[in-house]
Amino acid sequence: MTPAEIIAQFGPREAMEYDVVVVGAGPGGLSTAIRLKQLATEKGQDVSVVVLEKGSEPGAHILSGAIMDPRALSELFPDWKERGAPLNQPVTDDAFMLLSENGGTRVPNAFLPPCFDNHGNYIISLGEVTRWLAAQAEALGVEIFPGFAASEVLYNEQGAVKGVATGHMGVGKDGEPTENFQLGMELHAKYTIFAEGARGHLGKQLIAHYGLDAGKDPQSYGIGIKELWEIDPKRHQSGLALHSAGWPLDDATYGGSFLYHMAENKVVVGFVVGLDYQDPWLSPFEEFQRFKTHPNIRWYFEGDAAHGVAAGKRLAYGARAITAGGLLSLPKTVFPGGALVGCDAGYLNASRIKGSHAAIKTGMLAAEAAYDAVVAGRSGDELSAYPAAFEASWLHAELNKARNFKQWFKKGRTVGTLMTGIEQFVLRGHIPWTIHRDKPDHVNLRPASECTAIDYPKPDGKLTFDRLSSVFISNTNHEENQPAHLTLKDAGVPVAVNLARYGGPESRYCPAGVYEFVKNEDGSDRLQINAQNCVHCKTCDIKDPSQNIVWVTPEGGGGPNYAGM
């Protein structure tokens, strides 16, 4: 049965009315809700706010490096330290290395551009910060509905957004309601704020529906893959923030690493690969595993019995797409009845590898515009005060200084590094030129026949690992008897086009083993989709060269359940 047929059979969905509905309980969505309630309290008004979260709880799906610039948080809660915000490990040292296969050169800190200066910033678990923000929001009277995935945008007769609908629960693989069926519900609002993170399912639809990206550079993305480890105290340096570029990626492939030393002998190690890469044989997951074998990196994780050093223990794993296009790829962020905030719009500053401060700031700006509109009796129009406030903000100035960052790296790592240094270090962001991009990431793959297949080493289970053992420690789970949330526009394309022309890249760019090509009994190939493995990273929706894969929301509560990430 189609969703419309289900509604026709089971009756209209229940509708709940709010002043503001927020989709996504990440830093951007929660900051939107918090600021709305703060303003209402300050001015003696009553504004009803609800936040929908597809994860099992706020923070369950949150994944980031992460080093946090506390500037926006300090604006939201000047007393965040007294409130117990989990920003406990300040950055004590920045290190940037250029890696070759067997060695590396540390760039002197005096020559690092300002975007790599983390003085005053904190190494955090963004999931923990998100859970803390959720507690602050609920204390202010915000309603949070975890486990409810917003699956549909609702429009009124004038074409404005009037809210969202949550997905039906208890629909079987065959599309038919099961004995556990529950009809989705509608949440109507004067304004709906979308804060779903990078490549948001509904945000993507809204950008297309309203043509919000007209005249903008195509959005660009990277995939970030991350592990949390506990290492021997002898190899731990609280507050060290180590970044690298170079090996194992070639000069034409955008990417790099991070290794952050948290408190309690914990470190997070991660790798980012730009999804505009050209080689269809490249696997971001295997490149990350290979990166950890570099002598300068494996030293942190391997044991050394002769010196009394214990081997590290891997605790958690995750992956997530990140926006990297910056200011030049930022769509129009308002439309009749709503707005996009945070990474749903693409505010992340790729040059700083930071987006949480931007999510918090834009959530606050959208909230202030929505509050003024609600108390003025408005609804369903454009919150034009929000983009105007952004353009006058410190965040716009920050992103404007970094506007060419990703574009320069399209010309190779050497040129990108040199020009970033000139723009950020020499010119201090006062840049007289602007470089544009005109191609989306998915068009860059070359035919497999033009590239040499990469023979990645087998994992050893100690330092390097396979996908399935990694997904296991991400605590990913989906109700198996539900329609696949990884859908194909044309079931024939994966074999006829992707496998034939590009060597089946979906089996390599997915960091969770969702896609694999298997043989039928007659020897023909077919694509098998293991949807239960999906960690909701959205890479397939972005990188599929045929744009045939469409990620849609599964039942609420499914997906990863990240701990400490």
C-alpha cells in the first residue's frame, strides 16, 4: 500500500498544533527551541515549541570530530560552565603534519593559518553536548519527541509549509500494515524549522521544491569516519589536537585526518574524504584504516611490552557526511512557512573543520526571527529577518573569509594548501577574489577502466577493522520488517550503469557494508541492499554517480546509537 492508500484506509492522521515545529534535535534544532523559549520567558509570552528527533534519543545520531568553538554557546547560555555543559577538555596544543607513506613533517605552529588555531576551543563529544542541550530545552518547557521521524513536508493551499508528518510505524517489507501498525501524526505550525544535519531528507526536498539553490554553487560534501579509542596513559596528551594531510590520499583527492586527545585517556581518530573524489576504486573506509597504520599514527594505539605500554582499545565507530561548500553553496535559507538552519543549510566552516558553533548561532537567529513573527500574529510567510541577521553576524564574516577553501583544493592539495595559507595567513581573510565551482560531487567519478583497482590490505582486528565489526560497535539497529529506506529510482541502474561503468562504487563508498554486488544462480549480478546496517551517513544519496539512490527516513528510533561520539 502507498502512504496515501494507508491514510485512506485508516482514516486521517491526528494533528497537533504548535507555534513552531523543529525537525531534528541536534545542536541547531535544540538551540532554535531554547532561544524561542528564552525569548518567551524574557518577554512574558507563551510560545509553544516541539522538537522531533528520529533517533532513539537526542544525541543518538550525532557524530562530529569534534573541537567546539564556544562562541555561539556562550551567547545562548553565558553561564554554560555553571550549568555543567560537557566542555571539559580545552585544546592545549595544535599540531599539523604533512604525511608521506613512511614519515611526516610537522608544520611549525607559527606558520599555521588562523583557521587551525584552536586556542580557547574544546575537545568534546558532540553527542554529550547535544544531550545536555536537550535537558536545557526541556527545563524551559520545550517538548521533545524522540523516536519520531519527520517523513513528509505538509503544505497549505497557498503553497507554504504548514508543518510535517511523521512516518507510519509497523509497516511491513511488503508495504502492508502489520499487527503493530500505528498511523503517523501531523504537526502543524506557524513556522517549521528544519535542522536535520547534512543532506537532510526533507531539507533536500525543500531546496528542490522552492529552488532555494538557484544561482548558488553546487553543495559539496565530505564523508567523515571516526573511531573512539582508549589508549595507554604513556601515549596520551590531554588536549592535543593533531591534524594531517597527505598520505594515504593522492594530491588530487581532498581529505585529511584528525586525532584529538580527550580526558581520561580517550582519543578520537577520524578521516575525512571529499566526496568529489574521482577514482571509483577508492574506499574512504579502507583509506581510514590504512591511515592508522602510518608510523606516526599507529604509535598512539599499539602496545609496546618492552616499555610497559598497553595496546589501545577501540570503543566506538561511526560515519557521517559533512557539508563543505561553505558560503558560496549556501542556499536561500527561508521559504514560506519555514527555514533551514545548521548543516541542513550547509553552514559548516570546512577550513576550520567546525560546524556546531554555526548550527547553534543560526538556530538562535532563526528563533529570533520566528519569535518576532509569532508574537506579531504572522504565520506561513518568509522569515526574512533571519537571513538578514545572518548577513550582519560574525558567522557570515567568518564564512566569507573561508569562501574559497574547498574551491582551491579542487586544483590539488599543493595548490589548495598554498592558497589557503595566502588567504588566511597572509591576507587574514581579506580576499579580493572569489573562486566558484560548477559541478556537484557525483559527476566527478571516472570510468573504472581508466583507473587501477586498489588492493587494500586485510584488517588485522587490532588496529584495522572491517565494516561489519565496525557497524556492530556503532549500536546500529533497525526494525527488519519495514520497507527499505534506501530506495532506487530504477532497479536496473546499479548493474547496468554503476557496475558496468564504474565498477560498483556503492560497495566501496558506503562505510557500513549496506551495498554489495552478489551473483544470481544464473551468474548474473544484482545489488543487495543490507539496509539494517545503515548508519544514516547519507553518502550514498550524495555520491551515487547515477543519482539513483534516494535515502528516505526509516521508522523512528532506528539507526545508530552513538555513545561518547
